[in-house]
Amino acid sequence: MSDLAKKKCIPCEGDIPPFDKSEIHKYLKKVDGWDVEKNNDENFYLFKEFKFKNFIDSQNFVNKVGNVAEQENHHPDISFGWGYCKIKIFTHAIKGLAESDFILAAKIDKI
């Protein structure tokens, strides 16, 4: 894959533009199995669903993701239940994607 997981997320204050489609596709090649989707406002975000054999495995994974998110000060939207976890990542301040979103995705994949 890439060295994205070795980088640190950089806080965004909204002073940069979100990635355009070409930049998104460039970075998407550096993460494993993440999809890019659009919300109702036509803003891009990263999405991935993880599968597990039971609830406790899902919960343990979510706790680890939460720890990484807190360390990086970059917090994804997470939903989970018996045997699954869904993660949505985007930079709220710019209503789109930036490098830190892909860094967080790469770090989550390392769990």
C-alpha cells in the first residue's frame, strides 16, 4: 500500500479547498477497499464496511478505531452492530475530503 499510515492527521480549519475528483482518485489508490460516495449535499466522503463474526468483535474494533481517531484528532462517523462496523470519513470543516481523511483510513486499516 502506501506510507499514509505513517503520517499524522493535520487539523483543518476550513482554509483549504476539498480534494477534486482527480486528487481523490490519486489518494484512493493508496488505501485498501475504501469507497468514495457523495452525500445529499453532493460532498464526497470515504466509506467502508467491516465484517466480524459477532458483536463483541465489532465493538472491540470500534473501540480501537476510537482510540486511533482520538490520537489523530480526526473523528469519523461510526455505526456498528452484530457482525459489522460502518465507517464514514470526511473533513467537516471543508465538507469534503483532504489528505488527513485518507491518512485516517490507512491507520484504521492497520488495526
